[in-house]
Amino acid sequence: MMREQRESGRPLEVTCFFEELPLTVAGKVVSKESATLEGYNPITIHANHRDMTKFASTEENGFKRLLGELARWVSQVRHPRAIQTEEPSRISPSSAEGDRGASSVSCHDSSTQNINSITTGSSPAYVAQRQTIHQTIVQSPPVTLPAPSQDCLKSLAFPQMQDRSHNVGRAARGTCEWLLRHETYRSWAACDRGLLWIKGKPGSGKSTLLKYALDNHGARDSALVLSFFFHGRGDEFQRTPLGLFRSLLHQVLRQAPDALQDLVDRFKTKSKENGKPGEGWYWHEEELWLFVESSLPKVLEARPVWLFVDALDECGKNNAVRLVENFKSLLKSLPSQSMGLRQFRICFSCRHYPILDLDESGFEICAEDENERDISTFVGDQLAAFHARTSSKIPALITKRASGVFMWARLVVKQVLNLELEGVGPKKIEAAVHSTPPDLDELYQQLIQSMESASLKLIQWICFATRPLSTDELRWAMVIGADCPYRSLQACQSAEDYVPDRDRMKRQVQTLSRGLAEVTHAQVIQFIHQSVKDFFVEKGLSALDGGVTSTEAAIKAHFQFSKICIRYLAMEEIGRSTSYKHNEFPFLNYATTSWVAHTEQCDARGVPQEDLLALFAWPSNALVDLW
């Protein structure tokens, strides 16, 4: 077909991207020969098959190469005469496989800059091409904000604002499609004002389902679509109403600035009277809710609003109940569409607890009642090669025993694949599936039976760190003990449990946690699911640490962490340094900002800490002055 189109003078525009790096176990999934077509652009992405479409920033060369091709396509659509008179030159395979530090795409259309000028993220050509792509494909031109509004926007933003939504995996092919056909969903999507609940057991796939709804809501271009993903394992703003309100107002101000002129005015007044935001003053939860409450009716005068909020339960019981009351009250207070306002729809995902009651007008979909076919599809896909070799009943068995819990199916599939890798036969694997506890907590309990002493320290850090640690921070947090004998970082590096690089740290996280923790794309360590953290905080740490109570386990961790932070601050290299660069001292920021918080947690529970003075070499002021 492609040959016929080309010979008829109507060629299809195709660009072939292929992976440059292998997966750890499987190697290169798709070879260059399989991924490319003769006569069409072959472009390499410096990543493996799993990560080649996941860009951490617009500065990555893979993103720039993709952007360059899209820019060329857009230019050809806008200037068809140039295409008829001049065929853009194709890229040779050798140039596509060149040094990853320079882009391999070149555009010779008269209206398009050479990609070499586009690959600089701050260059006018790069910015212009990004805006062209956005306007042409999304058809929603960005609003140019005046300087005060831009500064206000920055005061609302926080670094992790989009992290959780990016970390929630997209629905596997063939799954979640039932949602848009569900009678309850269709009724909600057609109503004037409505609140839809996606409820379910821990690990039943609620977040993936909500993300599917967000990506496929079908709203028209004029609609304002807002979203926020709570993250109980994340930073403060990721798990509090304050973070929700900052994110929502950031989205509204960016897309419908006229509705928030009073917020910008408040920002200017506070900045004039108190100085820079984040230094002289801070936004507060109550004042931001008032702006959310007042801005949405203004937006609804011109366009409908869809609001998607994931994992409401992960902001805590009291916060979750209060947020529901606030948004229900807002829905009820709005005049109907017949009075001039457009549609307003809210979708929350949440566990069955703590939101127990629903109004008669509410809509609810229970994930575990609807997802059996999705779990079957997921398990069948994951075990496709295994099933083909054995013709076993294991995929169907896993689906049945999962009882609507995706997380259970995911962990058991991993166990099955590991057993097969070890050469275990189908009958024994089937018996292992049968013997796996059906309850998530019981499954987690089984997995921790083989954990070692280093596992306890890792789990403690993930549970009780004041914020999620990066891989570089964790390398030092793990090697320095509360009673660390080393006085220099160089001596620490000679320790047998020192981990020298990120890749090894990532593997150690997976090994020590028995697959219950992971390293995100942002190189941050977290549990694979909120239910894992709940398990360890409530009972898992107690089992790992000799039967202490959950409260005692928390106190013990905070007591150790305060000492570890001070030990790090007392290292000889830090005392001699004058620059304190992050790449030289990756744990320094955490140690200086968090040791007091860990100490306060102990003080609040009446734990004496007189020995901390000795760590500071009291009465010497050297370390205090450094801090």
C-alpha cells in the first residue's frame, strides 16, 4: 500500500524510531531492521524498548528528534506547494545513529529551520517549533500571561506537581474500555452537574481506571479539564489539600486567566507587603479554596469543566471527608445549565473507606466488580509465552484467585515468571499459585519472610523519611549507620555494603524489598503501591523488627535517622568544603533539612536523646555553625 501511494504521487509520511539500548534481561526487543522501512527516516532513541517514549524533559535528545520530525510534518501540511516542488531529503542510517549529543534530523523545507538550531531548548527556533506543534495538533493556543500572572503561576507550582500522574501506568491494550460504555459512566457524562466515584479495594486498578477516563473523556476543545493525583507516598504537596488547590489553580490560571484576576491581585499585594513567595510568605489552604470556589463559576459561564481527582483516600481521612463536603457543596450551589452556566462534572477515585456514604444523586462504579476481564487480559498478555509452551490453566487460575485485585495478579505473575526461569514445572507452579494467600496483606507477609537485616533499614527509610529519597541519597543513607565508625566519606566508600552507582542501587532496592519497592523515572524510591506502605507501617515493620509495636518501630526509625543525618554532617570532607555541591554531597540537603524533624518525632513521644549532643561534639560550635 505504501509503495502504491508513493508511486501514485501521494506518499504516506513515515518516520521510523528504534531503540538504541537493550533491556536488562530480554535485550533489544525490536531490532533496527524490524523497526525501519527502506526509503523512510530511521532515527535512533538512546533508550531501551520500555523507556524510549518516556521523556523526562524537553531537553532530552530523543524528544528533540521527535519534535524535529513533527515540525517537518507540520511545515509540510502548512506549505503543500513546497512539498510538490521539493522532496525533503531523507536521513541516512549512518547519520541517524550518530553521537547522542547532537540531533540527527535535518529539514530542508524552505519554511523550516535546520534541526541543529532547534535542538537548543532555549533557542527561538526551538520554542517556535514547540508552539507550532502544540497549536496544530492540540488546537488550543497557549495563553500569553502578563508578568504578574506568570509570577503568580510560579508561586503555585511545585516540582512534583505532575509526578504521580506520570507514574500511573496507562491501561494495557484491551483493558478499561468497558468504562466508557458503562451505564453509570454514560449517565454521569451526560448530566449537567455530577459526581462520579470510582471505588475499589486496594490494588484494584482505580488509578489506572481514572487515568483512562481522563485520557478518553471525549470533552470538546472548549472544555476545561482539570486533574490531580494524590500520592500518599510522596512529598507534602502531593498528599495534602494544599497541593491539590495549588495544582488546580495553576491549571485554571494557565488556561482561563480571566477567572482568577482576584488571585493575581492577592499575589501582588502579598508580594509587595511581604516579599518573595516561599520566603516572606506562603499560600494557605483555606485562602486557596476560596479562590477555587469563586473561580469555577466564572469559568462555567463560558465553558464546561471536568475535574478528575485520584486516590482521595491518600490525603488522609479527615482531609478526604472535608474535601468531599466542599466539592459537594460547590456542586449544589451552582445554578443549572438553564441559568447560563455550563456543565460541571467531578470524578473521584477512592478506596471504600473513608468515604462511606453517597447522595442519591451520586454515581458509583466499583472497580473489582467490573475488572475481571481486564485482569484476564493483563495476565494472559504477561504469560503469553509461558502459556504457549505449557498450555496450562495458570492464567485463568490467577485471574480467578485475584478477586478483582490487579496488584495481587501482578505480584503472582512475577512469581510465576521467576519460577519458570528457575526451571520449575507447570504442576509445581500451579501449586504455588494455589498456596499464595488471597489477601494482599497476607501476600506481603509471605514475601517479607525471606528479607534480611538490610531490608529493614531500606523499608524504614521508605516509610519514615521526611520526603522520598533519591537513589543517590539512599546510597549514603544505607551505608552510614547510627553508630557509624567512619569519620570520612572516603572511608564509607571502602565499606563492603557501599553501593557505588545508581544502577546497582536500583537493583538492590528491588532485591532487598522483594519487589515491593521501585525506583521511579525521577530516580526516587517508593513502594509499588500505597497498600504496601500501609502494610509495613501497620504490621510489616513490627514483624521485621522482632515484634515491636508499630509505634515503637516508628520511634526507633526516627531516632536512628536523626543520628545518621548528624553523622553525615560531621564527615571530614563536608567540614573542609566551601562549595557544598550536590554532586559531591548528595545526602547533604536531606541531612541539614530533616535531622531536626526526626528529632522532634522522638521528642513528641518522650524519647531521650542526650547522646545527640555528643554527636555535635558539644560544647564545640563547629558542627552547629556548619549546620
